[in-house]
Amino acid sequence: QVSNMTIYQYGEQAAENGLIQLVGEHDLPTVEDEVREIQKMTERPFSLIAAKVDAWNQELTPWKAPAVYGTEEFGDGAAQTLDEIRKLCVDQSKTYYIGGYSLAGLFSLWTAYQTDLFAGVAAASPSVWFPGFIPYMKEHEIKAKNPVMAQVGACIRTGYAHLQASGHFCTLEWNPGGHFKDPVLRTAKAFAWLMNE
């Protein structure tokens, strides 16, 4: 238990590669499927820690913003969430990767601007439409060593082009279907790509 987060562990605990994924209650039933998909796509042993966030719109966003759909506004809890995630990444012998889907993908991408703790970011269908995020990317330098696998519309093309122009090793892969199609497979592919590269 990391303060307000519930932690679920999968894979090989002693593995050198540690995948950290931010999840919501709705993701928990599919994490084991995702782990199996990653195992199909890479020979590399890994552990996956799923850190369950309860207040998705509060804990994964870096600054306050008005609600986009529904009535729940976005909060500024990302910094506190990252502090909690750091506590899961203390083993110096491991290589850590962070990732997630949707707002958890946005959070993971944002962490690359805060710390070089992670060797890569699996930003699957990240919510880069989040108000002010693309300008933030353009104004700040990424700290991760070789980030970013990501999927989404015009915003992600802009963000991806910016990262490439800035000399970062990254890939953008388009998958058929909308945002809610195959989140498990897409997130698995992102983590596997990071470990295989």
C-alpha cells in the first residue's frame, strides 16, 4: 500500500525490467490479459506493478482544468501521484518504465518532463487534448532517456513531431478503431516496444 494507492503485482518480481502502470478500478479485470500480451511480444522478463488510482481526474492531471465531459473538473494531483510512484522505484538494479492508457498515458508522458527515473514511457492513447498540454511540451525539456510510444489524433502528431525534432527516440503507431478499442493490446504493445528497443 502506497498511501492512497492500492498496488497489484504481476509478472516476475525479480526481473530487471519494472513496468509501472497507473490504472483505475475499470482496468483491473484486464491487467492479467495485458501481461500475457506483453509476454507474447517480448522475450524480456518483467514485473508489472499496477498502481490503482481512485480519483482519476484529480490524481493524474498536472494542473486544474474545467470538466470536458460530465461535471468532474480536473485537479492538480499529478505531482503527488508521482511522489508515490517514486517509492515503488527504489531498486537501483532495475530499469523502470512507466505507462498507461488515456489520462494515465497523459500522466506518464508528463512524468518524462519531471524526472529521468524512467527509461521510457508507454503513453497509450494519451489524453494530450488536456488543456495546455501541447504548449507545455513545447516549453519544457523531456528528462527521460529515450521516451515515448503514443497513439491519438492531431495533438499527438504535433507532440510526436516535436519530440522527434528535439532528438528523442520515439515511435508513433496508429491502430484501427477509436480511443476505446483494444486498450489492453495497445498498452501491451507500448510496453513491449520499450523493452525490445
